[in-house]
Amino acid sequence: MMTTAPVPAIGSAAPDFTLDATSGSKVSLAEFRGRRDVLLAFFPLAFTSTCTAELCAISDDYGTFTRLGVEVIPISVDSVATLKEYRAKYHLGVELASDFRRDVSRAYGTLNEERFYSNRAYFLIDREGRVRWRHVETANRDKRDNAELFAEIEKLGRRETADRRR
């Protein structure tokens, strides 16, 4: 039996992955290294109320994430076919990634082994591939507001500027 790893520590290397996406292609964390910061947004299941509210909000503000230099990758254990239907039904402007085998959820310590889906969690990863902020919800009915995500992204930008000055 595979076991779920601990949640990656702040400053640690983010576990790399390649997943199938609703775009029909694959998405890999490594493809953004050196180019963009990445926000991973693990969500439990498509077609559930909190997940829908969360992803509609991310989709509505997708342009702001992009302007801030952040690639958002929402990840769930749903199949690509389910995620495509979900994305179309709610007119989501962001591509979704399928962790159908649960490998990425395990690597990030978010898999609820009992329920076999990922708990809601967020990981902000810098251009060097390091975890700079993380939040795992204690209850899946809770979610972070985009304002909080933007505040963490802004902190990351200040940190990177300070690091370059050293």
C-alpha cells in the first residue's frame, strides 16, 4: 500500500509531477521552473458546492493571477472526462489537472486515505521550485479567499526581490 507523504515544508523543493489536464495536454511543475511562480490548488471533488465556489472565484480572477506572474493549477482526483464536463458546465477559464492515480496528492500530503480524495490545500511555489507558502484546510468546507492568495503572492514577490539584492 502506498502511503501519503508529509506536507512539504516551507523552503523545501516542491515534489515535481506531470498530470493530464483538461486542455488535452499534460501539465508539469517543471515546465514553469525559472519562468513563473505556481499556485497549486488541491480540491476534493468536482461538482461540489465549496469546490465550485472556489474554482469559479479563481476563474473570475485568473487574469489577476496571470498579471502577478502566477500559474494556477487546480488539481483533483476526478478523471479528465469529469473535469472537462465540470469546466464546461461552470465556464471555468482555468485548466484543471487530474490526479486520478492520487500520486500527486500523496506526494503533497493532502490525500485523505479514508475517503480517497485530496483535502483542500494550497501551495505557492516559486520559480526555483521551492514551497514558499502552504495552507491545508482543517475542514474541506473551508477555502481561502483570493484576497488571501493575492497577499501571499505579493509577499513572495517581495521575498524574491530581497533575495536578488543579496
